[in-house]
Amino acid sequence: MTSRPSRLLAAGLCSAALLALAACGDNPTQRAATGGVGGAVLAGPAGAVVGGTVGAATAN
């Protein structure tokens, strides 16, 4: 098993990567798509939903 600080660090890094990927793209559709893909890679189906939502929400 891993220690609690290691798990918290991993969760924080994954969250930061998800937010960075969600901001990629020139329009809301591209941002939602890159956020969804990034979320799916990092956290599976739930990550895809969160990544897509964050990507769409970061649109100007």
C-alpha cells in the first residue's frame, strides 16, 4: 500500500493535469473534448465527465 501523503500528491498532480488539459483548444467544443480525453486517461469515465465539464466551463 502507498502512504496517505503519496496518494494526496498523486491526486493533486492528476487534478492539475486535468485542469491544464481542459484549457487546451480555441473554442468550447475543443476544450470540452481535450478535457474529456484527459480526464478519461487520468481517471476513467468519471474523469471524462469532469474533464469535459471543466473544459466547457473554461471557455471565454
